[in-house]
Amino acid sequence: MPVPREAPIRIARVLSRLNVGGPSLHVILLTAGLNDDAFRSTLIVGRENPREGNLLAHARARGVEPLVLESLRRDLHPLDDGRAFLHLLRLFRQWRPHIVHTHASKAGALGRLAARCAGVPVIVHTFHGHTFHSYFPPPLSWLFRTLERILARWTTRIITISPTLKEELIQYRIAPAEKIVVIPLGLELERFVESDRFRGELRRQLGVDAAIPLICSVGRLVPVKNHALLLQAFGRVLQHRPEAHLLVVGDGELRPHLEAMSDRPPLRGHVSFLGWRDDLERIYADADLVVNSSLNEGTPVAVIEAMAAARPVVATAVGGTPDLIRHGETGWLVPSKDPEALAEQILYVLDHPEEAARVARAAHVFALAHFRADQLIQRMRELYRALLALPEGERAPLLQASGDSLRGS
């Protein structure tokens, strides 16, 4: 397949599902932003699982109409996986994209295999995180690591969204350092910058007095997000701040279990589950503190949004989170799986409002400097052009030699 000398460059982007979360926002922005005289982008997605939410309306509002493959889904299913692979292979042979760019594990495996079989010139994959620990039993995690090492050999360039995630991929021997480039997330942060104008609205809706400490968590209610840790820590917080209230924003398979945990003393009456919300700027406006308690992360979008809204953040020091938060400077980090440490840090932030405000302002500046949507799109344009400019026989070695110049933040 010839590499284009002139525009437009055809890109097929593949994601397993358009559920509520960072990867979906990322691919929607890239698909919308790389549709002009120079690029033509098509987004291919699968179906979401129940309670995951859906960002299809968000995509359409930005002029993106994804192609939905019913057979492409997150869970392992040999028959559907085979159908999805054949469908992708047929599409790539018909469309003849110059670049196939896959995102997340399932789409990354099927999409890269189909792209290789179709003879696509450039194959790119983004790790938004990884499933090498805290998701599956050890034997399954080992299998996934082995498969990713094989897939990496067929991949022109691997992208990670944080320097820490790149180091983890190197440690797991997924690919050599010279084949991995860091391109941070880009988000539409403008609405969070203006969140203060909504101050008081959420508290009035919930009947929560302005003097009551309001702690907030935003994310999928799934095991890796470890909301159970947050609830354990919040029970300790209530021993010192019995008036405090916790907002849990999001949905997922663990919601019934977490609601049951919250319906027992001392949590009963102090925890509200709000489900998925598309007005997060109003949520952050009234939050005194945002908490992320995950076991594993890529780059947590909710943390970036809270930082952009100038809200103090306490988070577990996992995955790419330490690339966002410098302890005591742009937020506070605590060890994973330690409810006592999390409770102590929450209480510290609540007890030191002036320091919390100072740190939140610094976090606001940091988020806007590093995670804007226009930065993401420009970085990806440069990467795509660099990959396509290389002769086929020289592409891999030259990319390896030039990798550091394409790093993100």
C-alpha cells in the first residue's frame, strides 16, 4: 500500500467501546480534530457493557459518527472476536487506510492483527493504562503480557499517555524504550475552568449545607477503582468530621455492593450515589476535595478535570497518577490499599483550607499547561507525519532513533 505524498491521510481508529471514560474522550477528540484537508479519520467502536455509560451523543455533537461493530466488545468471546477480526480485515482492505491506530487491549489486539494482514503501512497503538496487574488472576495477566509482546513487534509505534506508564511497559518487556513515545492526554478543559460560577447549585439540589465538608469521587464503579478503600477511609474520616458527606459519581458492576456498604453505620446517610453525570463542572464546583482510590491507572481523567477546576485532589500513588500529582505541590499522594493513610490525608486537606487552596491553584495551572485538546491533536499530527515520511525499509530503525524528539510533556 503506497504512503501518501499529498493529503488527505486516511486514518482508521479502533476502540473496543465508547463507554464513559478517558479513552473514549481521547479518541473522540482525535477523530474530530484530525478530519480536515490533511487528514480523514474514521472511528470504529464496539458495544459497551451494561452500566458503563455511553458517549455516542458526545461524539455526534463533535461531528463524529462512529461505525459500531456489534461483535467487538471488551470481554473475551472467541466467536465474536473472530467475527470482529474478519470485519476489521474487510474494512481495512476496502478503505486502504494509511494508518490504523488502536486504543486499549481488545481493540489493540484485533485491530493490529487485522491491519497487519491487510498490509496497512503504519500501525500505532495507545496504552491508556494496562491490565498487567490488579485486573485479572496472575496466569491471565501473564498471558496478556505475552500477547502484547508479540503484538508490539508488529506495531510501528507504541504510545503511552504518561512517562510512568512508559517505564512500566519497559519493565514488563512489552517493547524497547526507543519504540515507545509519550503523548499526554488532551481534554476540553474550558468548562472546568469556569466551574466556580456554579458554586452552591449542587449543594442546594442535595440539601447539603455550605459548611458541610463535601468529598467527591468520579469514575467507573469497578474493582480496579477500589471504591471499597474510599468507603473504608471515609468511615474513619467521619470519626473526626461526623458532618462530612461523600459523593460517588459514576456507575458500574459494583454499585449494588458499594451502596450496601454505604447503608451501614457509620456511613449510612453520609454517602450519595449520583450515577453518571454530564455536568461535572457543577459537581467539582461544590466539592471541597476530590479523591481517587484506584489500584491501577493510566492517567486519570477525573484528576485532570478536578485540577482544571482548581479542586484539591488526594489520590493513590499508582500508574500515571504521580506524573500528575507532586505531593504537597499539585495534590497529595497516598499508598494504595491503605485506608488509614487515605483517611489521614483527607482530614489533613480538610483541616488546612488555605494550603488546599494554594495547592489547587498550582494544580490548575499545571493541568491547563499540559493537557489541552489542541496540544494532543498537534502532537498526533506531528507523529503521524513523521511515521509516514519514512521509507518502508527504514521506518522501524529510524523511528527508534528519533523517538525522544517526539515525547509529549
